[in-house]
Amino acid sequence: MELPRRLSAARAAEIRRRISRPPAHWSLLAFIACVLVLVAVVQGLTEESVGQSRTPASDARSPLAGSDPVLTGEAGRLRSRRLPPKRVALTYDDGPDPVWTPRIARALRRLRVPATFFLVGSHVVEHPTVVRNLRREGFELGNHTFTHADVFGMSQMMRRLQLDATENAIAGAAGVRPRLFRPPYSSGPEAITPGQERALARMTGEGHVVVLSDRDGRDWDPGRSSAAIARSAVGGRSRASVILLHDGGGERARTLAALPRIVRGLRARGYRFVAVSDLLGVRRAAVDVPTTGWERLRGRLLIAALTAAHWLTTILMALLAPIAVLILLRAAFVVTLAHRHARKRRALPSDSSFTPSASIVVPAFNEAVVIERAVRSFVASDYPELRWSSSTTDRRTAQRASSRHSASSRCA
């Protein structure tokens, strides 16, 4: 058995150079692969699946039972703000929605009713023009996390990431950083547990104002009519301060139809509709803080980056679908050919006298050692009618290999 030849010093140095400094196209391919993986991860995180809106049950042991629904921080603890009587704020969650948010905004302007919209950051990225129009039309904006996530079920770092990403998106779309915050899946203060109260206290310590509600229209329930939504929002004889409705998260025709009834019902009881900032007794700029040029640019870059990630992943999915179909078709074609080949093989004569002609093609490029070994192997074969050819761009290499083989045969 012939021992393999050792690599020359020049060839070994070339291999080491290619390992330490790969060609530029491999570096570019690795960079593109890393970018695609990063884009897919970002897109997955920013469009994380979330549950539907709901109203949690009241808890008699809640530390906030009996409190008003607007909460600020003081000495590391939540403080309920005493709200003025006969003032009520309409609030909408889960937007912006490209269909229902503009329609609800038009109805509010027609009824001359202010409102506060608590926005989901990923929806802001998708529909920044809707947010810009809300701001221009005089509505207040609030933070409702980036992916409508349950902030009480995550770490403090993830909570801060959810709120900061939403603030940046709203800053890029409307030029303000909202200080008002409403946690998803919340309702009134009486539903807040001690653990949730501590989490909210940390958020207020970072400058946010927590806005819960004391009236829930329950318009997230698909079985409720517009009349039932209006009755829930207007409520009984107890005082109303903050009404919870939705402009996103689904079809909101019943919410829109209930709005005139809600306005008429509360005005008939002597209520005046105000914004949340009016309930707090502060200027609008205190809850919708104008951004600096850098903050707005950073928000626009975030929107542009996430929009590009969305379109890139959409294009990749559109490309991968036909590729997957082609792979399946190719696999089916190969299996069909293999089955046909197997049937033909079984039909061939089984005696050893059947020796059909065979051809061997040796693909080679500048590899004298490989060609020489291949020549030795099939020349040593006793199979009749054997033909061979060398597919190489360096014919002199093949000729030298054949010459060495002939010389070694003569010496033998």
C-alpha cells in the first residue's frame, strides 16, 4: 500500500493562510448570515404573541382597594391621587389600529370629547402616521408596553425594555415621550396584588404615572352589544373617573357605536369629559414630554430598523416557501428514480457473464497525486471494457501522472 505524500511547505503555508484569513466572500457570507439571524430574533421578540385583553378579578386583600385609579410614586410606594368630582377621562387601549383608531378619533372630535390613547409599541412601529395624527388632533398618548406583555410576570430589566422601547417608538412617531402608563390585563386598583403593587411602585419611581380605571366597558368581550358596553362604561351611581375602552386588538364597531351613548349618559349626570392630565391638575406637556432632536431621531431609527426587519423576514418567508416546495418535489423525483432503478436492477441477468461497458470520469484540478492513485486503481481492475477520462483544466497534470504510472510499471 502506497503511503500518502506529505504536503509541501508552500502548500501547507497556503492552507494555514486561508484558515487564518479566509477569502473575502466567506467573511461576507458569515456577516450576512449573522445579520439575518439577528433580524429574525429581533422580529420574533417585537412581534411576540400575546393574549387577549381581559379584566382581572377583584381581590379584597389588595393594598389599593378603595383607591382612585391614578397612581404616582412617593418614597418608594404608590400614592393614589385624589381626583376631582364630576370629571371623567375616556381612555383607549391596544392601539393604534389603522381602521378603528381614526374612526374613534373622528367620533370623539365630533362629540368634542378629549381622550387618552394607551399605545402598544409594536403597533406604533407599524402605524406611526396614525399616532402622529392623534398627537396633532390634541389627544394624549400613553404607554401600554411594546408587545402587550404582562409586566408583572417578567424581570425588572424586561419591564424597563418594554417601556423604553415603546417610549422610543412614540417619540419617533409623534415627538413626545409619554409619562402615562397602563399595564396590560389590568382594570381597577382593587385588582392589584401586593406583588404587583411593588412592581408598579418601581415604575412610578422611574417617573411614570400609572393609570388604571374605575369603569370598564368590557368591549373586549365579543358577545357584548354596544348597549351593554355603554351601560358598563356609564355604571351605577358610584363616582366615575377613568373609563377603560379599546381601539385596537380586534373589530371595534360596537365600541364605536357605544361612544355617543356613553357621552350622553355621563353628561346627563353632570360629568365633564377631561384628559388624564386634567385629572392630575398638570399641563399636557408634563405627561406628553416633548422630545429632543436626538430622542426623536433615535425613535425614527428604531421604527425604520424594525420596519426593515419586518419586510426582510416577510421576503425571506416568501422565498423559503417555494424553495421548500422545490426540495420536496426534488425528493419525490429522486425517490421515483431510485424506485425505477431498483426495478431495472432486479430485471438484469444475475450471472457473472453479464459485464456491460463502463466509463470512469476522474474530475481533477492540479492534483497529480489524486490522478495517479485513481489511474493505479482502475488500471489494476480486471473489469473488461473499462474506459476512463480525466476531466481537468490542467491536462499536463494528468499527463505527468500517467507518465509516472507508466515509469513505475516499467521499473516493476
